[in-house]
Amino acid sequence: MSFEDIKGQDRAIRILRASLRSNRIFSSYLFVGPDGIGKFETAKNFAKAVNCSSEKNPTDACETCPSCKRINSRAHPDIFFVTPKGISSSIGIDEIRSVISKANLKPYEAKKKVFIIDNAHSMNNASSNAFLKTLEEAPKDTIFILISRSKELLLSTIVSRCHIIKFFTASPQELLNVLEEKFNVKKNEAKILNNFSSSRIGEAIRMKDRDLIKRKNRVIDSLLGIGESASDFSEEIANYNTRDEFKENLEFIISFFRDVFLYKTMSDENALFHADKIAEIKNECEKFTLENLDYLIKKVITLSSYIDYNVNPKIIVDVLTNELRSYYARGSTGKAARSR
């Protein structure tokens, strides 16, 4: 992936290309912006461009030279990727000591040794202070690229020693254009991916690759059939591989009920997240009062928050299923209000 392939970050890439063109490369950078918008891919491509052996384009990676290929496969001896580890998902003192040790060695073959530290805000106090000393006297021919969603999450002394590059979410139209033109995503599906990714291009592409829309629809379809088969709903909600996917399953339900709430109050199809479920959303409007919907949305949000506190997922699924079954039973017997 070259700079040309990274969409929605023209300003950040323009700054980096200017540095490459003038050969004015800083020893430490801080890439700041929301998750899933291309910070990591931009950092990796900058490492490739700095060390690219092709002379065709001094401001981008050629993608074909041995250096570019080895960085792409994460097999380059002078390019290092540091990520949070362990249950605490933090970058500890041992990881930073390893970085310091490697940084003090001369590059094996690269023009510049590059350390890409993802989620740099996850460094604890000990690792942050140890890393600060290295930044103060950065080794020659070494580049540190820190990646974080916010500079406020890092020590101010670390931030002050970095050249800050800001990244921004794309406009909804930019994201739709990328998904439709480059990835051949249908317009309705592109709109859904835009909604769930909050216009973050990288996140939208990851969602597309994970077939998020198909999984979303399985969850919603099982929700709509809960009056007939609560067990199917329970099984679908509990069908996940990671904690994040479990939270996504609950977010599908939250956003669906929000759509029902919005349509009851605004009757605006363009405001809906689930653009492929408009008929179902309209139908659900007849089953719930606004008070019902407000309660259910808050209930699912609360249950979703329990995931972060390691509450047994089965308990969350059982409570949610029983709550929804109760409300759908009332709606089917005419006890839920039918008016807006």
C-alpha cells in the first residue's frame, strides 16, 4: 500500500511527502487521530518510503524493491512494530527496554531504523519515563513514530519532543466514494458501513472484510423473530469470536432500536443506520411506545458495559433475551401503546 492507496488523509500525507522531498526527516513523530482512519498504514508506508531503494519517486514507496516487500511482510531487520500486550493491553517497561536496546544499534541495512509504536498511550508510567530519556537524545539514523488517538493521553514531555501529525475522519461522502469506487461496495451497504464506522475509512474496510453487514442482519432477523423463537436469538447473540464482536452484536440491537425511535419521532429514512431494514423498522414502530424504546436502548447499553467488567456473557445474553421476550410479548398482545 503506497500513499496513493491511503484515502482521506491528504493533509497528513502531504506533510510527510514534503519531508521526504526536502530530506528533512524528524527523529520522532506523533500521529494523532481517531482509531481506524489510516494512522498505522501511513506510518508503515512512511517507513517504506524513507528506506525505499527505488529512485523513481522519492516521496513514496515503490512496493517492489526488497526493502518495501520486507517491510510489508514485517520481516525487515530494521523496522520494528510495538503493540500493547497482555491482559492489561499495555506497553510495559520490558517492551520499551527492548526498543531502547535496538535503537542504540546501527541499522543492518536500512537508511534509517524505524520504530512504530501503536497505541502509544498504553505505555505505563515506568515505560513512558524510560522512553522519554531515549527521545531526549534520539539515536542517529533512527525514527520513532508514536500512534495515539489523543495526545492528551501521553506524557506532555513526550508530546513536546515529537513532530505532531494530525489525522481526521473522512467526510461521509469521501468514505462512500472510496467504498463504492475502489471496493465495489453497493451504495446501501456503503452507507451502513459508513454509519457503523463513524466515517473511519480503515475501520469501514475492516468491517467489510469481516462481513459485518451479514452478521448484523442475522442478529436483527433473530431479534425480529424473538416472539417465535427466543432460543434462536440467544444463539445468534452468543455467536462471536472476540469480546469486541460480542459488543458489536449488542450495538446492532442498540442501533436498531434507536432507528425505530428516530423513525417514530422524525419519519426520516435518511437518518437511519440500518438502511437495508427500513420496512422492518417501520413495522416495529407499531409495537413500542417511545418510553418502551428509551428503556430498551438504555438497558442494552448497560448490559454492553458489563462486558468490560468481565461479567459472564451467558448472564448478559439471558438477561437481554428475557427482557426483550417480555416486551415483545406485551407488544403482540396489544398491551404496548400503538400511537406515537
